[in-house]
Amino acid sequence: MSHPSTYEPKTGIERWLDSRLPIVRFSADILSFPTPRNLNYWYTFGGILSFCLVVQIVTGIVLAMHYDPSGTGAFLSVERGIMRDVNYGWLIRGIHANGASMFFVAVYLHILRGIYYGSYKAPREVLWLLGCVIYVLMMATAFMGYVLPWGQMSFWGAKVITNLIGALPLVGKPITTLLWGGFSVDDPTLNRFFSLHYLLPFVIAAVVALHVWALHVPGNNNPTGVNVKSDTDTVAFHPYYTVKDGFAITLFMIMFAVFVFYLPDALGKADNAIPANPLVTPAHIVPEWYLLPFYAILRAIPDKLIGVLALGGSIGMLFALPWIDRSHVKSMRYRPTARMYFFIWIVAVAFLGWCGSQEPDGKLIPGLESFNLIDYPINSVTWLSRFSALYYFGYFVIVFFLGLYEKPLPVPDSLYTPVLKPSAVAAPAE
Amino acid sequence: MAESLTQSVSDPANAVDPSRRDFIHIAATAAAAGGVVAVAWPLIDQLNPAADTLALATLEYDLSKVALGQEVTISWRKQPVFIRHRTPKEIADARAADHGQLKDPETDAARVKAGKEQWLILLASCTHLGCVPTFGGGDYAGWLCPCHGSVYDTSGRIRKGPAPKNLYVPDYAFLSDTKIKIG
Amino acid sequence: MTLNKVLSLAALVGAVFLAGPVMAESSQAPLKDVHWSFEGPFGHYDQEQLQRGYKVYREVCSSCHAMNQVAFRNLGDPGGPFFDPKYPNSNDNPKVKSIAADYKVSDIDGDSGDVIKRPATSADYFPSPYANSAAAAAANGGAIPPDMSLLVKAREGGAAYIYSVVTGDGTAPPAGATIPPGKYYDPYKSGDMSANFHGDPSKMPVGGLIAMPPPLADNKVAFDDGTKSTINQEARDVAAFMQWAADPKMEERKQTGLAVMIFLVLFSGLLYASYRRIWRDVGH
């Protein structure tokens, strides 16, 4: 912990325990952790994500008590057992299935907040890297969880994603065989995915503990990106941010509840209500919404290996971000040029997500004929995803050069100044 | 704390010949590493296909059930296999493209049995990411993969899209005029 | 100011969802717009409609379509077609018992070990009309009639899709289309007519082919409540019944949802007040 402990054991028992296992001191120090007083609502997603992780683990453990991980039993145990016969099974599965989407909503906003305010920069690179590791683990966990109901989308999603790994030279095929446990996706695959889907959330929880540890060494970044300079810059985490995070969590729960109770299948695919059939691929095979941008990057590239490498590279860029961005100014409040490119990047990611849900040769402008280039007409979803993917990667090049040449706006002396004298800062972006 | 520990350990050892002392530590570490690898192997190898999965049945199929211009999908090793009864036009189209621009060059004759050109037996897994292509789509009158738009011709060769290879032809042999054995 | 921020945050989160995946328009006629009693946050099943729908299923659909996730006892569960408050345990419901007893299910005779057929009990699931999927395919020209328990959830458009396909089945095929034997043209079925159409490609008909012969006709099912039995009435009622079969917990879900929403709004209001009070004297 970066701040000196303020905990004073009051009773004899506390003193006795403090010299043996200082767990009360540990907890008290976390609650009293000095936190910048200017954190806005974008900073509540850390708390929201902790809430999501707990919800997923608790509902998941309960669902595992009713689930049968076999090719013949999986679909029935979910759709008949859990959804119809288990008391409140529909509710618990509704929370777990929609909870995965909620988790990704929160993690994407958390990541975008981190990029906007430069929270990945020194001395928080390890904090950022651990966050990227959590994100990758989340995708792996969500993918394996989606396979478990053993519907058509489960099966074919598993097939497509495991075949992606097979594109890697040399190691690809042996790894795919290890994942499958057979010649194709089959019962053994389902069983091991269930085992790993149960394991990975606890690995995530462990990395979250490291993530919070790495947060508590330098302390929080803040919307100005200016370092904490004195005690007046901070307030204790509790009660100031426990109540703020708590309020944000309840707002999040309202949105969550709308999906669970009124739109339980809106984020799913109709084809997953059909039991897995290894002989028939659904007409529209589309991953869950949170993977669509990466899926679009994969489809945009006409070569299998390069496509898989680009898919991996698009996530790899996030890991490298602290070393790509050389600017000394953290917050994009004071980097209007960088901010503009960042907003375009968000639009590009949104385009990629939309393209991922469409047919590759679907027309962008109806009725307009255009010429073919590299297999697809210019006026097609594929070319929009190609341009968007180009910008996705190009953004990181832009960020590198902006760090060298950009002229940022003046940065306030203290993170508290903008609150005292709003006029001291030119055009703070909220 | 850590320093005093190393010191107390190394003090009595100072009396011994240093090179021999190093060797003992290296040997002990190597033995530990070897032990870890030996234990890890069964834990990894259990993921590979089990004996019951490997006990692959061969499959016999009576082709007379497939009418001209039709196709059936059968399951072999739990993977779909296409058996297509090609029309003369499909064969001619495939042969005409033998020396054209092919991503994975292969003649149509090499993909069927001589004298049985009408029978095309294919593993029905798109070589991109494993979806089952559907017949009748795409620009080459062959198969179109619904997942990422790979297009195959009437010989099952990749013509367009992200798939790197032609559809695989499994090992098969004619037992009689109308009966094949796959595997 | 803070409230504005909260609202803009909520708006952004909502926008993320609205901007979510939109499926490519598949080739099918726009589905018929039907008003259902189960729509909306306060929607509920119309029990008389479910009873009529069940009769259509029993007398028409069940000869080909299985419903293997629904047990006879489910018919008497709250929200179900034969729920009777007098019998909170649906296994005691005499109507449920008599429906079950009409069906024969396979069992093993405990004394001889022979495979026998016995009348179903309320705990049994609806038996499949075919012994296995190969038998189902053989009896229907290669097309397996899909299981009806989840069909509404398994089709984009849900109950409206079922209603439209059932009523559109057997529509006269458009000029230039050849319909192979054993198939029927249906403008509402999500499909692709390109292989069966030989006219002007720019006038490609919407819809697809279906292997199910037009299943319903006027007066095919005599409704017990005296409702006039038209094709549209039968189709609407069976689609509602299938909606219930796919989502039997809907009423419980929406009622629980209302209580949860009220609680969450009050709770977040309290937390917001608490937040304002704690931060009252802190500039930020």
C-alpha cells in the first residue's frame, strides 16, 4: 500500500490479532485508501465489474448443480431442467446468461475510460496489463460458457473458434486436437469446456486481486491525469466512493433487470434454441455481440492465417498501448487532437461490430453497383470492415506520432484546480 | 530476513569444494524440473483423443441411394461427409477449370476415382473454420460456406474467400460398382 | 449537474445496446402483425386461447410434431392452459390426468421385463410421434418435423413467425417458380428461392419452401368454447400455445420483474440521497 497505515487497534483482541494476522488493518487500509476527489461516474465501472464477477460466480455455481455436461443431456438439462423445473431456474439462468453481456458492457466502458484518461501510462503499466489479461480471460470464459447449452450456435461457435487456433503454423493442429479430444467438436469438448468454464472465473478473481493491488501502489488516476500532490486532493475511499459506486451499481442493476425480466432472449440467437446438430450449419452464424468487432476483422482478411494473426493483434495492440503512446500528458481533456482520433476509433469499432453481424457481401448503399476488389465489391460490408480494421490498427500508429508531435493544452497544476476555478482550464471534456 | 537465511545456509557449506556444491544444487534442481515435466505429461496427454474415440469405425455406403444431381450428407467419425452424384455439366465445369487460377491447384481427376468421375466424396468441413458449406450458392455453382463466404467449385476446390485449401477428400475405396468404404 | 451526468451515462449504455447487432434482412415477406395478450411488460397468457391452441396441437400438429420438453403436469401449472387454482399441485388436476391418460407411453413391465405401452401419467412428457429421428425423416420425405416445445424461441419473429408461416403455407407459387414434389411455397418462411426460380432474377420471390403440407383449414378443429373455427383463429391460437410451451414462466418472470424494478428504483433513490449527503461538503 502506498499510503501509511492509519489503523489503530483499539481492543486487546485487535492488538493480539494485529501482530499475528493483520487482516483488520488490511481491510481498514483499503477502506481508508486516499482516492482523488474528482473521480467522475466513468470511474465507477471498477466497482460495477466487481459486482458482475460476484454475480456470475454465484449464479454459475448454482447452475452447475443442475447442469449435465454431456452431448445428450446438456440441452435438456438447461432448457427443460433449469428453465422449466428448477425453482427460480429461469431467473438464475437469465441473470447468468445476460450477466455475461452486462459484464462486457461494463468492461468495454472501463477500458474506454482507461484509454481516454491515459490510465495506462507510467506508473500504471502493470495495472493496465493485468486488466488486459482479465479481458482475455473473460473472453475465453464467456466463449466456453456459451458452448455449454449445446444449441446450434454453441456447437458451431465452438467449431469456428477452435478452428481459428488450428490456423497457427506447427502448434495449431495439436492444440486443436487437445481442445477437442477427438476429430471434431464433440462430447469430450463439451466436458472439458465445462471444467474450464468453472475454473477460469476463479483465475479471473485472482488476477482481479493483483489488479487492485497494482492500483493501490500508485493510487487512482483521475480525469485530469494530474498526480495527487497533497492530502486535500484526496478523500477516503469509504464512505465517499463506496456510496458513489453503490449508487452506480444500482443504476446498472436497473438496466440489467430490464434484460433479465423483460428481454431475456434479446441478446441471444434464435438458433441456440435448436439442439446442436453436427451435420447442419445455421444460415447466419454470428458470435455474441461483444466479440463482433474481432469477428469482423477476421472476416475482412481473405487469408486464414493473416486473419487469425490480425484478430490476435487487435487485442495485442491494447497490451502494447502503454509503450506506443509516448505523450507526457495523460488525460485527453488536454489533448484535443488525440481525442478526435480516439472518438473516430470508437466509431470504427462500432462499424466493425455492425459489420460482424452482417452478411459479408451485403450492400452498404442499396441499389448501387460497384466494382470488385479482392473478392468483394467496394460497396459491401466487407469493404467497410476492411477500412474500419485499417483505422483500428492505424489509430495506434497515429497515437505513436501524436505522442511525439502533438501540442497539448496547458495542464492544471492540481487535480483540484478545475473544480475551484473552472475557467483555469480550457474546454474540459466531460 | 532473506539475506540472513542464505548466509546461515551457505556458512557450513563453505567448507566444501565450491564446484561440487554447485553440482549438487544443479542436480537437485534438474531432478525437480524433470519430475515436474514427468508429472505434467499425463495431465496434458489426457486431453488427446481417448481410446474409444480413436477406435474409428470405417463406414460403408450404398451409392445407389443418391440420384443424379443429388447429394447426401452422412456422418463419419462424427463429421459430416458429402456424397455428391455429379451431373456431366458439373464434371465438365470442374475439368474446364483445372488449369485456371486456383488457390490450391489440383486437377479434378486427382479428386475422384478414375471411371467414377460422377462420384465426389468430400469431408463437409470448410477448410477455413469448419462450417458445413451448402450446395448451390456462390459464383462457381458449387458450395458456399455460410460462415465466412468461402466459395468452392463443383470439384470442391476453393475459388474465393478466406479458406486456404480445397475441401478434403477422405480416404475411400469402391467395394463394388455402387458401394464405397470410407476410412 | 451530477444527475445530468448520470442520465448521459445511462443514455450511452442504452445506445450501446440499440447499436447492437442487426441481422441482415433475409428473404421473407414481412410477418403478419398480430396483437398478442402476452406482449409488453404486463403481458399474460389468455387461458381460453391456450386451451384452444392446445386442442389444435392435439388434433393436428401432434401427429407429426413432438413436444419433448413439456410434461402433462405443465398444462396445469400457473399460466398454463388448464391451471385451476383449486389444484395448486398440477398433478392432482383431473383435466391434466385425463389428457395424460389419452396418451400411451413406452415402459418396461416390472415383472416380465417386456417393453409395454401404458397410459401416460401427469409426470410423463409428451411422447414423440416417431420412434427416432430417422423414422421421422422417413415418414416425411426426409424433412424432420421440428420439436414444438422451443420452436417459438428458435425462430426469428417468434409467435408471429409461426402464425405467418402456418397461414402462408401452400400459397400459390409465383409465376416462374417450380415447386418440387413434397414441398410447398410459403412467402413467410425465411428462405431462398433462387434454386427453384427460373424467371427474371430481379423479380425473385420472397420466402422459401416448406415440407409441411398446409396443416389447417376452416372448421378443422371444433373449439369447446364455441369460438368460430377459421384458419386464422386456429393458427393464432396454436401460435399462442407454442409461445406458452416455449416460455411457460413468462407470467412469473414479468411479475417478479415488476417487484424488482420498483425495489431497485427506490433503492437507487435512497443511495443517491445518501451519496448527496456524504459529498455535501466536499468539493469535487
